[in-house]
Amino acid sequence: MLKKAEFTAAVMEKSGVEITKADAQKLVDAVVGVVVDELKAGNKVTLNGLGILEVVDKPARTVRNPRTGEQVSVAASKAAKFKAAKALKDTLNA
């Protein structure tokens, strides 16, 4: 699993530009912030070659607790959905 610090280091290395670790961290934080802000606003985020992130509404539902068998109500909520781009799928399956 790639953690945020490792991701930041990879951005520093792949950027091809001399940047400090602090600047790379600011860049990563800015990208994540923009994605979160756009999703909160209800917009799709399309990253060519990677995929599409969008918010979907999950309806309220009743589920069963597998341990006790008790029926439990789950409130409606929103969730982020990711659909991988064809280029990403092709790369992973090459």
C-alpha cells in the first residue's frame, strides 16, 4: 500500500523538477483538496488516463447484523464512486 509520504516522494521523483519535500507535500495536499472540493460541490472529477470520480447517493436501507441477526436501519448517505479509465485498465492488464 502506498502511503501519503511515499506518494509525495514519488511525486518529487517523477516531477522532473527540483522541488523540496515541503513543496511536493503542498502540491499533493492541493490536488486532494481540489478533488474533495469539487466532489462536495456535486461535480465529477475526470482525470484523463486515470478515471472519473463522482458522488453517488446511497438510499436508506435495512440491513441485518450478521452476528446477532438483528435488523438495523442505515440512513441515506453520499459516497464517492471511481470508474477506471480504459487506459488504466489496459495498463493493468498488459
